[in-house]
Amino acid sequence: MGTRSSSPELAIGTVATCSHLAFARVLGATLAEHHPELTLQLLLTDEPRDGIPAADEPFTTISLSALGRTDLPSTCFRMGAHQLASLGKPWLLRHMLDQGHPSALYLDADMLVTGDLAPLLDRVRRHALVLTPHLVGPEAAERELYVLRAGAYNAGVVGVTDRPELRRFLDWWQHRIRTLPGVDLERGLHNDQGWLDLAPGFVEDLHVVRHLGVNVGHWALPGRLDADPEPRLVHFSGFDPLTPERLSRHDAQLQVDALKALQDDYARRLLSAGHDELRREPYGFASYDDGAPIPDAARQAHLALGTAAAEYGDPFRSGSGTFRAWFGEQEKGRCQQRPRLRERRDSNPRPPA
């Protein structure tokens, strides 16, 4: 057990939409239970609703507008909720450093603090970049191959200390997530996560926390609990409190008896924090200004336009001269071409076999 020390210089943050606020509430509450000297900051990658977030949250809320970015409308349009949350990680870390904190730690919202985090916090204060690996020893080849595609490090825990090389890394990381969003494991894309594999070559003072009780997730179970039965930071990636018997949707067959009581407790905490109501909250950047849903194809087309998309102004607007009108014309043209292609195929039948 490490010795806990007061660390007001260390900022801790997370990212969530309104529909996932219950997770941030539980993270903030359990962080306060074990580290009352620390306060969680939440970057809300969504539009706040009446009473959401509430006035007495266990975190301080940071709005997207507080980041001072000029590319917010286009970025929010181009990315879905999960992609924007991924981008929020380097944005939030940079923001906390800009606030004057010498060090900052990002934690995914779907985490539960269950013990003293000194083994993690002490290293965050000492090193430019701190990461946690998915694996800390040999596993089945199938699992190792998956990790090689998804990324060696888990992006749910990222610690930074304010140094020039680290700021350059954060700028590069956010740029890659913003311009190459999404998941394509064969290309090495996994939103924010895959890029971390390049970090050892970019940041000289990089430290890997191999403590078995830190960032305990489905990818390393049950082996980690066999070696360290008292986790300190559990990552409930893919957990649904409405089906608490299932540890993660990412590995539906995984059963860990040692976590059953903790799963029930986490589900109870999430439901008490309003998850059943909050999960129904619509994503604030899911529709145009008239309420029509934005199709994924429109987001991808806006991204493909690059800087040329700026001539259409705010992409969420409707009406003539907008990106939406331009995209509609492009889709109309593609639909008109399809019948002609079918006609040409029909007029050139295949020879009999």
C-alpha cells in the first residue's frame, strides 16, 4: 500500500454525455470516498439540458465552449457521440494543464474507485506521460492478437505532466482523432486508443503502470484478480446496470465470481445516480437545427470536404446554401445514377453458363 499525499496540484477529469452522467456521478463519488483531497472535472461533450447536470454534482462541469476552440461546430458535426468523447480526452488534458495544474489524469467515466490510487497518482506527478497496458503478461494467443489490433495501452487512463514534449504529443493525438475518427482495426484505427502505441517514440519520459489493481478491465480478467484480489480502480467497460450479471457486452461469456458483489454494488450506484432516466437522453449533436437526424454519410461527407466545408458555414443549419442542401443534392444525384447503372447491366445480360 502506497502512502497517500495531498495533491492539490493534480487535476483529475473525465468525459461524458448527458446520457452517461450517472457513470460520471459514481466515479466522482467513489473518487471522493478514497481521495477527498481531489475533485473530479467533467468535460460535457453534449448540450446541457434543464437540470442536467444538476447543481450539486460530485464534479465540476466544463462545457465545450470553455475550451476556446474555433472548430467546434464542424468537429461536433463530423463526429458521433463516442468519437467526440474520444476526442475530448486530449482536449480535456490540455485544458487542465492550461488551468495551471502541473499534472493531470484522465479517467474513463465507467470506472469505479475501490481503493487508494497512490500507485497511480504518484507516477502521474513524476512522469510526462503515464499509460496502463491491456496486458501485463502472456495470455491466450487469440486475446494477444486482438490487443495487437486494438492497441497495447488502454485509453481509459492517461496521466500527463506539463512539459513541451507532452504538449506536442497532445496536439498530435487530438489532431489524429479529429481527422481520422472511428474504428477500423485492420487499419489500426480504434478512435483514440490505437494512436497511443506510438507514444513511446514521441515522449521520452513515458511510464507504464503495471500495478495489477489499476485499470482492471474485462480484457485482463480473471488473471489479474487471481494475482491481486483487491483492485483499486475497476474499469467497467461495456457494463450495463440493467443486466448486472453480465460483466461486459464486449465479452458476453466472461464470468468472474470475485467481481459479482462489486458488479451488483456498481449497478446499484448507477441506478441510484439516475442511469435509467439519463440513458434515454438524446445526444445533443445528433440532429440538424430543425430536428432531422444527421446520417452518418453526411458526417463522413463533411469530413471528406476538409477545409472546403467552411464555405457552407454552420453544418447544423438547414435551408438553401447550407451544407445540408449541398449534401442532399449529392445524394439525389447518386440515387438518379443507380437506375441507369441497372439499365446498362440489364441490357448486357451474362452469357449462359
